[in-house]
Amino acid sequence: MGAPRGRVTEARRAYRREPGQGPAAESPGRTSTQTPFRGQPTVFLTITTTGTPERPATDLGFLLHKHPGKTQEFSTSYGTAHVLYPEASAERCTAALLLEVDPVALVRRGKGKGRGGAPDAALAQYVNDRPYAASSLLAVALSAVFSSAMRGVCAARPERAAQPLPLRVEVPALPARGGAELVRALFEPLGWTVTATPVPLDERFPEWGDSRYVSLVLDVPEGKLTLGEALRHLYVLLPVLDDAKHYWVSPDEVDKLLRAGEGWLADHPEQQVITSRYLARRWSLTREARERLELVRLADVDDTDVAEIDNAVDEDSAAPGEESAPDLEEAEGKPVPLAVRRREAILAALTTAGAGRVLDLGCGEGHLVQALLKDTRFTEIVGVDVSMRALTVASRRLKLDRMGERQAERVKLFQGSLAYTDKRLKGYDAAVLSEVIEHLDVERLPALEYAVFGSARPRTVLVTTPNVEYNVRWETLPAGHVRHRDHRFEWTREEFGAWARQVAERHGYDVDLVPVGDDDPEVGPPTQMAVFTQTEQQTQHTKNTQHTQHAKNAKEVRAA
């Protein structure tokens, strides 16, 4: 405790605002109105940027909505936050956020609250590091004092708010459970250069070793991060490193985490550590956060400027004269588009299987759902996709808002990820994954496999995917390229067949491999389809399970 407190006290003295002293008096063109602190324990961080005459560094004041020539105070539940500027010139500007923590308020308001790294024993009421070290207290103050800056909002300089800045952030006393290694693992993937210097337990006794605190300096060059992005990183990662919260973590914290983590958390390599620690290791909240982040990641992948994500070939890769309209009829001398032939093959396979209730998993913009609706043999059609954008387009395509009541009862659209099991998918006759699997990383296929074949377990499953061997026949497709820029892989017939047979064997299905499109004698068809059918023993087991589930649902309805 001694070392962090000593460092903060020394830093606080350096930032004291008395006439004729400190950096404030050295900054030209500034009137200092700073006042000495009242002796309360203080924790702080500084944010520094550099500028040019055309883009002065003092624009930092506009971005933070805090005037460089004034000291401002803000009340918090646990003390007082101060914003002041140790230096402010066109070349260099530093803003400091200092939080004076009231130890008495900390004890009174903290009873029965908090979770994580701070000790919960009775002694913690009297001896703890909260008033001296950066923690969730500082993160909450950061969010409250710089709320507009965190959102990237600046009415006075809107163009500057959107521009990446050269930034330096300094936190002299940061508890880091996991040490400097974890600090680097959290910040470096976000573009920061990290200097994390361990603080010794006691400088007089070096043999005691280092404490769990580090003196942190973060640097990022111009062109990497905006101020809002930097503040959101700090808001999330300071409490993560401390591994403690001064308040009870409620379900609302998931929304806060996802808002602050927008644009970076979904793809962060340490996402699991971040979500678990930020949510105080509450398993249910952590699982919810990670599921929602997975939806975000897949939606970002899906959100391309290609009109049809379920097309096997980009529009610019299609044969001359091809169109992607779902109802296109073959005209004389004009080939039928592959997307249409694929849907025809799927409809034929579903009809042969006698399916009435069908899942379109990864339905995209609703082309297959639209085709299924035209055939009254399909009594219930459910479209599932991870992308809300795609579902919105599908809803417009199907005209759900103007659909008749009887027709509307046959169709549902909802958001879902095939990386997770979903009880809403159980009990259907058939499921279709049309041009879906190649959009997933190969290591995610086992999760999809279990969600569809192990959990949902429809009687029939249809899976279509491009045949990479056929790519040489696309004249406009460069050699060695996949058909869609989002395809993570494309399989040969042998590779797809091996995967399909392994899946069938693991989950009690028979499988047939069916060509879709013209079957080239050398390279095979453009699309390959696997038709999975439950074995008789598995079918009977599934029927019994479905009967039990339907009875349970009916009982719940009667009880309601």
C-alpha cells in the first residue's frame, strides 16, 4: 500500500494549482483558478495529446467538454472528481482527472456491495487501496465526467471527434491482477504501446519484490484511435485489471459492457477474460455477454455490400446475363441462375422428405422462405439469421406487415446464432443450411454441428456449400480465389463428403450427397448438397422426445 500511495501523493503535489507554481503557471495564455486539494486520498489519470498550429492540441478541451483554463469539480457517490489541465498549448495539452475518494462514504455505501478483487473481510472497511489506486471508482468517474467524449460527441468540433489523435494516457497506480503481462495482452491488440512498470512493495526493501500494482503509460500514434475509443477502452479495462467492482453487478452491466465495447470487444483475443472480470465472474451474465458478442461478430461479418449473402457466387462472378431474382423463369438461351437451381433442389428434397415444418437456418434476406411460402405443403416456416439487417430485409421482401392472417401464421423470423443451442429450434421436420457453413471459421463447425444435429435434431437436414473444384469454370473468378470474400473456406467434394459422413455417424443420421447444377465430368457440380436423414431408431427417439415436449408445452399453456 505504501508505494502506490506515495506515488499518488507525489503526483498530486505536482498537479497542485497554486499561483506561480507547477505546469499551469508555465502554460502561456492561461489563467489559473486552481485550488489546493483538501488532503483527501486521491487517484488520478492523465490524457495527453500533441498538435499543430492548424490542429492545436488544446482542441482536447473541446473534445472533453472541459475548458483548459478552469478547474471543474463533480460530485460522485464516493467523493469528488476534479478535471484540470497541467499544460495547455497548441503543441501539447494534458488533461488530468483526479478523484478524491471519501473513505467514510466508501465504507457506508459499500456495505454488502462490490465483488471481485477488493477484500470482503471486515478489515477491508479500514484498510484498502480504493482511495489510492485506479479501479472501478475511477472508471465510473471517467464515464460520468467525460460521458459526451466517450460517445464521440462534440458539437463544437464534430470533425475532430471523429479524427484519430496521438494520445498518451498515464495511470501512476493501477492494480493489475495478472501483472504487466496481462496489461499488455489487454491493451496491445487495441493499438496501444504499453509501458507497465511494476511498483515495488517497498522501495526501501527491494528484496520484498513487486506489488500487484503497475505504473501504466499507454501511447498510441496519430491515425489509430479517436478519443472516444480510448476512453471506452479505459472504462472497461481498468476494472478488469483490478478484477473488482465497488458496486453490485446487475444484469444492466451487460448492456454497459457491450456499449463501451462496441467495435472492439467482439474480436478481442482476451474477450473471455474481459467479460468474466468486468461482470464480476457472474457466470450467467458472462454467458449472456459472450453470446451477444458472438451475434455482433457474425452480424459484422454478414453486413457486406453484397445483395444476397446466400448466393454461392458474387453477382460480379455470375455468368453474363444471369440475374438473382427468386422467380426468374428460364428464358430461351439464358441459363437459370445457380441460386434459383439451388432453391429448386432444396424444395425437391424437402418434398421428398415429407417435411411440413421447416427451419431456414441462416435465412439471409428471405429468398428461400419466400419460395417455401408459395407451397402450401409447408405449414410452418421459420427463418433464423444472426443479422438483424438481413432479417429486416427479409421482412420487407415477404411483406409481413401486409400479409393475411392465415399466411402470417405460417411464417416466423427471429435472430439467432448457430454457434449456440437454442430450444426454439427443436421439434421441426427439417432444417436447411443453404450456403451457411462456409461463412464460419472451421473451428466453429463443431459448435454448429452440435446445435443443429445434437440439440435441435430435425428429422431431415439439408446442407449446401460451394464445390471449390468448380471454381476454375468461373471465368471472372481469379485463380485461387473463393467465390465470396467472406467465405472462410470452400471444400472439395471429397472434403465435404468426409465431413458429412462423420457428422451423420456421430449423430445417428444417414447421408446422401446430391449435385446441384450441371455436374461437370471433371470438376463436379458448382454446388454440393448433403441430405441428412435420421435413422429409424433415432427417428422414433426424436418423436418420443417431441411428444413429451408438446405435452409439457400444452400443460404450461393450460396452467397459464
